[in-house]
Amino acid sequence: MTEIEGQSECEGTAQKETKIDIQLDELKNIDTIAQALGGQKKAFQKISAKIVRTLRSTVQELDTTIYSDSIIQFLLYLNSGINFSVSEGLVATELLSRFINKQTERDRHALKNNNIGTILVCLTLITLKTCRDQVTKNSFFASQFSMQTSILNISEISFIKLMDFELWVQEHDFWKIFQEVANEQIDNKIQNSTIVI
């Protein structure tokens, strides 16, 4: 086992600042961020719990159909289809928190029960465009989630404008959200559930 200094721009090189020693095996094919959070399944469960908690703190009368299980399914679907990583999930979680803070500052309530799915797809697109050099086109996501491409494009632009184009996640912000997610408690029902993709 050897210590690594980072796998991508989104992961950064600040492992020294965390309390978790991140290791990589000889094959160097393990998502070390996921491993540091207890493995990919547990990491996505923790990210999902954080996202649901964040949504519940801001959306009045959050639809009871928005559960951690549905967010986990969404994240794992992204992982299997486009290799959405745990690190990208952390970036998305940070961007969601910023989005909510921006809408609160402006007394705008852009996030509602009826558009959470659209916001999550936009969040995914923006995260991928921030973290990757090459990204699947919006039309692919629109077809995957039964949306009109034009609606997705307009929603993405609105999201970015509300964020004041402040989309880059600094290294210290990444490790802060990593620590928050690492400390997230998972409901036993979710922890023991079988996830089907």
C-alpha cells in the first residue's frame, strides 16, 4: 500500500489535512475517496443522506418521495452509466449547498418539490463540466431522464446564473464537504438495503 496525492483535479492533494489516511493498493484502481468513506456503496449512501438533509432544510414541505434510497439509486445509475465518481458526488453536494445559500440570500425559492429532479440533473451536468475535460451532451441526459433538451438547457443556464457563475470548488471546500459527508449518519434501513441498478 502506498499513499497517494490525488487522482483528479476534483479530489485535490490535501489528504494531509484530513483525519483519514487514504491508501491505494498495488493495482492503483480503487477510488480512494470512496474507500476513505467506507467503500463506494457506503460513500454514495452518505452523500445521499447529506443531499436529502440539505434539501429538507430548505424545501418547505419536501415531498415524502424524496428519500435517500431514490438519491442513492440516482447516484449509482450515474456511476454505472457515466462513471460518476464519489469525488464528483462530493463536488455536487458542495454545489447544491451553494445553490441553496444563493437562493436564500436572494430570497428566491427556485428549488421546489416539482423541480428537484431537474435541479439534480442540472447539478450533475454542472459537476461533470466542472470536473471533466469531456462530458456527455445535455441531450443524452435529457433522453435518459425523459426531459426536453431545451428545458434542461434553460434550467442549466438558470442554475448557473443563480450561482453567479461561481462553480469552482476550492480544495479546502472539497475537504470540508468530505468531512461533513464522512460524519453523516446512515439510517440502518438504508445501510442494509439492496441497491439494484
